[in-house]
Amino acid sequence: MIRSRTSVSRKFTVKPGVLCALALPALLALAPVSAKTLVYCSEGSPENFAPSVNTTGTSFDANDQIYDTIVKFERGGTKVVPGLAERWTISKDGKEYTFHLRKGVKWHANKNFKPSRDFNADDFIFSIERQWKPADPYFKVTSSNHSYFNDMGMDKLLQSVDRVDDYTVKVTLTQAEAPFLSNLAMQYAGIQSKEYAIAMLKAGTPEKIDQEPLGTGAFMLVQYQKDALIRYKAFPQYWAGKAKIDDLIFAITPDASVRWAKLQKGECHVMPYPNPADLPAIRKDASVVVLEQPGLNVGYLAYNTTKKPFDDVRVRKAVNMAINKQAIVDAVYLGTGVAAKNPIPPTQWSYNNAVKDDPFDPAAAKKLLADAGLANGFTTDLWAMPVQRPYNPNAKRIAELMQADLAKVGIKAEIKSFEWGEYRKRMQAGEHQMGMLGWTGDNGDPDNFLNTLLGCSSAKTNGSNVAKFCYKPFEDLISKAKTESNQAERAKLYEKAQLIFKEQAPWFTIAHAVQLKPVRKEVIDFKLSPFGRHSFYGVDIKE
């Protein structure tokens, strides 16, 4: 059992080849007993350490330890609270935000760079402009696809970002935007050092700011070995006070059953995404507690509405009615999910419970196919994710159940999959006809689902709207909702948008999964995030 021992000593900075040969328990044995270490059995490797281009929870978790945002969400909640900005003011028309930044905020350092100054306005502006301005030398570094920034329309929303002085920045918008502060608290807006960026650009290695990152966050990156582990150390000069744990290790463990075995043995303290079939045994383990709350998520099958035959709403509706949704939820989620009818979860404000889901009705599905000129059915692809996600415990099994149901109405579906990064890239490029994906909310606002996943601005190539759905009546409602300051009025607009979503059927909505987190009992004050993130500042370990 780990308890209070640090997982690795300072000798941890071994060569990558040596690291691969060392098992985690062996590394633990090298450690002094004075430091507190928490080991998190993460489900995969991050894409990189570039907050502006990441799109997966796996990468968000890895980045969240390193970077701060200007505003942030309170622990375990959706309320926006001060981050690197200690306060802010908003103009009466809602178009101008003035951020007053904290003074004395220190940067991490590494072998590449030692900062000469504290965090200031230049860093805030740089972190925005590298996503916003194509002429910025960092716009294309790592990737020019700044998915969140663009999908939320930030590129068009920002009118100007002005440096008032070292610790004051004025942001002017082209229009009032109700979710703007919540959007600014998301991980894509993590603040990077302009001074480090300039130094790496001069050295001819600009990519290092995203590979060997420096932030102002509670933990510093010490070592990363892809598909093995990430090691962080508490930043002693963190502006909010040093973390309670000294060392944090992400033990990268893709297999859920292996994660559970490690948790049982005390080789990790926290694990995400347990197999539903393992839950009875997990709940019986006296050394483990299962934290649980409704998930702010949705799993879905997206139809590429720009490709035949899915450009015909009758075909999309037919597929919806051909699949036995409840059978999938019963067989795969095993009590850890509820059937989804809307693109937002029931825990999200503005959820429209009056929407009627498409029934499971193979006979009606066949009639619709005949009406669409496809009485003999058709052949299509059916993409299934290669990994377990918070909203989908087993995409391959779900795909097999869908395939069997579709065959009964004459639709021959070929199941396809790719490596996770490639899968998402190809889905965003629109290569699929039908493909499974899902979403966990980032900020507690319906806009984060309805606009980011179904709006016209994100329907382009590389956008998060993988259905490539752009429908003016829907777009008009969600666009108006963004500019409306009254939440009750916003909710009415979103409720209408959900009705249109169901009529147009760009997705087959599968399920909303319950968020479950097995945690060893020696862990103190680990809080579930409504967004499914894993943050370890404020967490402690019993001595």
C-alpha cells in the first residue's frame, strides 16, 4: 500500500528506455518516506500539454495540474470564481470586461528556461492571441486547430484585447455573450508564459512550450513517458498556497479492470471510469469508497448530415427507430446510465423533459426507409470508439448491438475503429457516415452542448459538430440565447432548440452516464467535478 510514501525519488529523471522497464511498485520502493504522494490511475496519455488545442478529458486532466485560468470554477461546482484575475468588472451593455490580475504570481521553471518575471497581462494576451490571430508566430505551433476557441465562435466574438497596464486587461466583445466568463474558465484558456514562448521561438524550438510546459498551477511537470506515467511535483510558490500532497503521479492504465486491480492493491489511490461489471466487487471492498453523482454528459451516434443517405431526415429518423436504446442501456451501462432523449443531460438547466423520444419501432423504421426510396435498405459504416469514455463504457459492444438491430430493417452496417487520436481527427474531418462520440460539459452552460456540438460555426472541417449539422431554425435559437442575459428567457430558447433537434435527428442519443469514482479511503477531500475533471489541489492523504 502506498499511503504517505512518495512514489519516486529525485533519481526519477531516468532515461525513457529505463523508465519503461521499471514497474510502478519498483519506483515506489525508491522513495523517501517523508513526502506525501498520490497516484491516479489515468485512462490514457494526453495529446500534448497545449491547452488551446486539446479536446479530450484525458488531456484536460493532465494539463489542469499545470495551468491556471483567468477565472475558474469553484471546486466541485459550476460557479465562476477568481483565478489569475482577482476581480473583474463588466460594462452595462455586457460587451466590455476589465480584468484586474493578481500580482506576485510565480511561474514554474525547467531545464529550458528560468523566468525573469511574474505572471502579467502579456501572458494573458499571448494565450488568447495564439488562438485568435493567424499572424501570431504560435498560431500554428503544435496545431492551428484551436477547436474550442473556434467552435464557440470566440474568433468572431472578440473585438479587441487591450493591455491597460501590467496587471489590467480590457476585453471588448462584438456583442454581449451570456456564457463568456464560464467559457473563459475552461481548460482551453489555460495561461502560458509569453516570456518562455519568446525564448523558445528564438531557440528554434517553439514546440517546447507545449511539450515541456511551464505554468502557474499547483503542480510542476517533472517527467512524462507516453503510455507509462506522468510525474508532477507540488509547486512550493503556488499563489494560492502549496498543495497538501508533495508528489502526484498519473499511472497511465488504459484497461479498466487493471485500474481496479491496482486500486485494490494500493498501487493507486483514485481511478476513473470503472467497468460497470466490476462495480459490485468495488462497492464491497472495505478499503474503497465509490463517489457518485449524475453525470453532465451525453453519449451519442452522430449521422453525417452532409452525406447520403443521412442528408435525408427520414433516414436519420428510421435509424433512430430501428435501434433498441433501452436494451443497449441495460446490457452495457448495467445501471450506471439512463437512456438519453435530448442532447443535454437532465442535470443541465433548460433541459426539456416534454420532448418525446423516438420509439423503438422497426416496422415504422422500414416504412420511413421505403418513403425515402430505400425499401431494400442500404450499406453504411458505423464507427465505434476504441476507448472507454465517461459517457460510454463499451462502444464496441454498443456498435455490435446497433449493427444487429439495423440488419433487421435491411441496413448493413460495417463497424470501423481507429486509434483514439486518429478516430477523433477523422470524425471531425467528416470521414464517417455514422459514428459514436460523446461529450462531458465544460462549464455548466447549455451553450457548451448545443452550440459547441450542434452549431454552424463548429460544423466545419475539424469542428466538434461531427454531425456537420447546420440548420437555420436551430441556429437562430441558440444564437439568440447566447446574447440573452435573463436565464429564464435563455432556458425557453434552449427548450425550443431541443424540440427542433429531436425533429431533425442529427444524432441517435444513447445515454447519460452516472459519474462514478472509486477512491481509496486514505484519500482526504477529493471532490467530484461536475465536468468529470480530475484536479488534485486541495486533496490530502492520511498519514
